[in-house]
Amino acid sequence: MNKGLLVVVSAPSGCGKDTVIAKVLDKMKNDAYLSVSMTTRQMREGEADGVNYYFVSVEEFQENIRKGEMLEYTCYGENYYGTPVGPVKKLLNEGKTVFLIIEVEGGENVKRIFPEAVKIFIVPPSLQVLEKRLRSRATDSDEAIKARLLIAETEFRRACEYDYIVENDDLEDAVNDVMAIIRAEQLRINNMQNKLREVMKNA
């Protein structure tokens, strides 16, 4: 079995990262999974433990931090959010592709623990298009949109820390670009050592 692939995906709000990766997961079927985050917030109606989040107590989350069992984590208000290492390692050991949709800071932390992780940054065609998308949601105030755009500019400056940039102008094109990246990474020699040994064994 070849090694699994860990893929970190980041993008400012409004760039469509969730939609792009949802389409990729649909195309890859049982070969790829979206990592489930852990949180200390209360479960909401319609959510399920282990599907939307792993819902745990603050004490349990902090214990995971102390044991080094979190890939990355952050605290918003009174609640913790993060990525547990265990489920990710299990899927990678099964040869699966695992996607982490996380912020830039979280992506940096993941790379320290998994240097082989592939990092993809999704961008809009322009800041003007991003602003139009944010306004079309009709969920944020003008001040909130301006704040999101300032955050986006800051995050764009860190895109050079990533391995790939994917422009999400046309959704299908963006999905195909991510799929092409995944396939190319799967064929890298360090991910194909087992296959190489199998070929040599049968020579």
C-alpha cells in the first residue's frame, strides 16, 4: 500500500475553499476524507459527534494538548477548536488522502509535524471579485466585509509559503486543478516506494 497524502487547504473567507474541496471529495469517493475537527463548544441541532466535530470537554481538549495529540488548535472566545492527530494518522496509514481546511497559522503548525504535507492556497481572481462574493452573501455588515478584506490581504501575502496556488474563478476548473495536484503528488517517488518494491520483486 502506498503512503497516504495529507493536504492542507487554506483561503480567506469567500474564496470558496469548502465548495471546491466538497466537489473533490465527491469525485475521489472513498479514497479521500475531510479531517473532522475537535471542539469544546456545545453540539447544535442537526450535528453529530464524529461527523461535524468531535465534541469534547475543555478538560479533555486540554489533556490532548498536553499529550501532544493535536495537530493544530486555537481558541475562539471560550471554546477550543483543533485537529486531533489520531484520526489523521489512521487514514494516512490506510493510504487515504486527508484534507485539512484550516487557517494559515494552523497550516504552518501542521507542516512542522508533517513536513511531507502538501499545502494548497485557494485565491479569487481579484480582491474586487472577493468583495463582490462577500457582499452577495448578505450576511455581514459593511464594516465586517471591510475587515474580512483586510484579513484576506494579509493572508494573500503568506500564500508564498504554500506549495500550490489554485484560482477559484470557475468552480470546475478549480476542482480539476486540485485533482491534478493530488494525482501528481501521489506519483512522487517518495509516495510510490512500496509500488516500486513490488515491481522489483516481480521482475
